[in-house]
Amino acid sequence: MPAKSKAQQKAAGAALSGKRGETPKSALKGASKQMVESMSEKQLEEFMAAKTKGKPEHVRK
């Protein structure tokens, strides 16, 4: 499942960094903090792997 916005990709990247131990989990905020707990490393990689060209910065619900 690819990200729908650049903000989601950034959050997934931060969560992946926390999951791998490159960033302390205590430094994560918001969506990335939730992603690190609820998604596997493979899911996070897939989520942030999509191209960013043409994606909006944020998606409104």
C-alpha cells in the first residue's frame, strides 16, 4: 500500500528509522510514533518506496 502524500512518506521514513534503531523511538512524534508500533519494517519500506512526484504535500480526510 503506497503512501498517498509526501507527508505520509516522511512519517514512514521517520518510523522506519526508529524501527531500525537509527533514531530513538522517544524522538518520534505523531503519525510516525503510531506507525512504528503498528507496522512492520517491510510495510514501512513499501509505504515510503513510491515516487513523490505528483503527490500532494498533505491529504485531507
